Amino acid sequence: MADNLNVTPGTGATMAADEATDGTLGSVKVPFAKIMDGTLDSTNKLIVNSSGEALVKDTAGEASLASIDGKITAVNTGAVVVSSSALPTGAATAAKQPALGTAGTPSADVITVQGVTSMTALKVDGSAVTQPVSGTVTANLGTGTADANIKQINGVTPLMGNGVTGTGSQRVTVASDNTPFAVKTDQTTHGTTDLVAADITKINGTAVSTTNGLATSNTVTAAVTDTWTTATSINTATTTVTTTGLGTVTVTSVSTGTTTTAGALTFEVYDGTIWWPISGIRMGTGLTESTYTLVNGASVMWRFGVEGYQQFRTRLSTTITGTGSPQVVLVTQASAAAIVNNPSVSVAQQLDSTNDSVSASIKGASYTKLTATGSIVSGACVYYGYTVEVSTGGTLIVYDNTSAAAPTIGSTAAVNLIAGTTNIFPVPIIATTGLYATIGGTATINFLTRGISK
């Protein structure tokens, strides 16, 4: 309600006042008053809230801080505390607020570090220890030498010290002009550690003869006799003859009966694991054979070199058939290899025609190839033997003539040919007229001969 006071001049009235001390006026009475603007007839009053705080407001359109910018003059230089205040849209609440970025995309608001010379290194993680490196690192040794322990070469761990060779063994190439160097051999039972024993006492477990330094034996085994008839089963073998330390086996075959229509022998040696076919020389003809077809009433003898083999046998590879009780008797015997003596003869020494002989090496031999019946050599020649390149049912008869006429060299019957065999006579044969071959079946034969000049 209005608190107006009516003042009647000369009568007097009581008005609210307060005593205050002023620097200029001194102690004075100050009336309490409501403040209004000084415009005549104005009704604009100073607004004070219930807490006694004056509210500043100009017009209804100036309700924000922006609207009164520049219109308020500071009258107090002391600290101004703002407990709360509304902020404009988009205003920052801190001095710098970087924008949030997208993972994997660089942000323009990222703050970088400007380094200086000799500054303390920045940690890149919380560990501050040696960090692993992923990928290839190239190191340059520069000058000088590197002291390193190389565990692998080309991805393989090298082998060290003595032992069996393997993947990690390093290849060593010795230059062709390298100075000869000694190789040590450990000989703990004979000789010295650095030297190979001068004496060889055994070869393959057999004592060496002190006469010629070779593992030989002077033994001649007892003859073994086997008799086969038409009742003998195929693949039956003769009594096995031990040939260890021996060099020669002889086999004699004697066929009897009225007629022998079939029957064949195969000669074999044993190396400790497998029985192998072996070729022998038919005595009297020089033919080399590993098999033989029985001929009624024939007596044949072969000689086989069995050095290096353990056993010898003859096998019945085709059963015997015929009439008049056909059979074959085989006699097998082994002996040491023949020892070749080379006696010396003094100049003008007379030779004994009974006990002495002279052999000469004839040079200049040549091959003549035939694939069908024909002449080998015309005129006197030395016949050494032949080799069979190809044979499909091939047979051969050789004549000491310029045609297929007697005399024959060797058997008058056709000899079966085996492809890949070599038939060289132990003693060359002299043909006085020439050499002529009758070839049956399909065969390619190389004849080794040498002409004789008269």
C-alpha cells in the first residue's frame, strides 16, 4: 500500500531517516527513499529483489548479456564472481575443446609436440623399455669387424666337430693347384695314429698270402656228381659247391639214352643274397654259354670264373624228355684261379718245344657286323670271337671257308644266340681259308677278326 506522507508546511511530520557519516558532510541524517528515474512524470522505478539486490534492466528487448554489451560501466575494480550464467549456443566451456575424431582418420584438432635439440626423449608407451620391431631391419656394419655368433646358414644349423655328415655339413672345395696335404687315419691296432698300416693282413676276412699279396687258396675241391633223369623235377639244382677263396669251377655234362628230345641246364652263382646266371667257356669251341640244351650222346665241358662269389650250382631249367632212358651226369669241381707266370728269357736262349711256348699280342683287330648269312672274312685270318647285339631265336654256325661248307669252327650244330652276350675265345683261332657264317632266326652279330698277310 502507498506510504505517502502528507507534509503541511508549518505543522511538521516525521519521515524515515538514518544517520550516516560522509567524508565531506560529516555526520548527517540520510532519509530513506525510493529511487526513480529523473524524467518528469516518469513511473520507472529501481527494482530491488527480496534480498535487497538491485536488478538492472533497460527495456524489455534487452534481457540478455549481448543486448547490454557496452552499456554497463564498471565501477569496481575488484574480483567479480559469477556463480552461474547462461551461455550462448555453441559457446565453449573451456579454453580449448578439440573436436572428437573418427577412428582411423586424422583429426585437425590433434596437438603435436614441437621438439628441440637435446630434449628428453618422449615415451611412446608406459613401459619405457626396449621395444620389439616387426618387419625387416637392414643393418650396416660400416667399417671394422663384427663380433657375432651366427647360429644358422641359409636357414640350416651348421654341424660342428666330428660326426656323421648331414644337411648342416659345409661343402669344401679343394683347389686343383692346392699343395698336397696329409690325411690322418686312426689305426689303433697296427701302425701309428697318423699313418695307415703298411701291411694288409686280410681282405674281406680272408688271410692274404704272403707270396703274392692276394686272398687266394690252393684248394681243389672234391668232384661232385649229380645224375638227372626224366623223373627229375624242373629247377632241381646240383649239389652246391662252395667257391669262397676260389676262382674256377669246371662242369662236365655227359648225356646218354636212345633219344633226348628236351632238357636244358642253367649255370648260376650266389653272392650271399641272390643266385645270378653266369656264363662259362665251352672247352674245345670257345663258345660262352650261361645255358645249354642237352644233346643225346654228347659230352661237354665248361669252365667258369667265380671270383667274388660264394657258391656255384647247375639248375635243370627244362625237364628231360626222350626215349631209351635219357639222363645226364654232371660233374662239378672248384679250384683256385690259375696263376699266370711271366718267365724271362735271355737273348739267344733256346726254347723247348715241349715245355716252352711263346704267345704274342696281335694288334689291329676289327669287327665285321652281319645280320644275315654271309662272308665274314675272305682269306686267312685270326678269329677272336663275337658279340651278340640282337637275337630273337638267333642261331649261328661258323665255317673255315668262303661258303657254308666244311670244316666248321666249333660245333657242327647251330649255337643258340643270347642278346647282349660276348663270346671271346681264350685262345684265338686261325682260319686258313676264310670265315663264313650261317645265321638263323633274327640276329645282329659283331665278329672280331684280323687278317693274316702271307
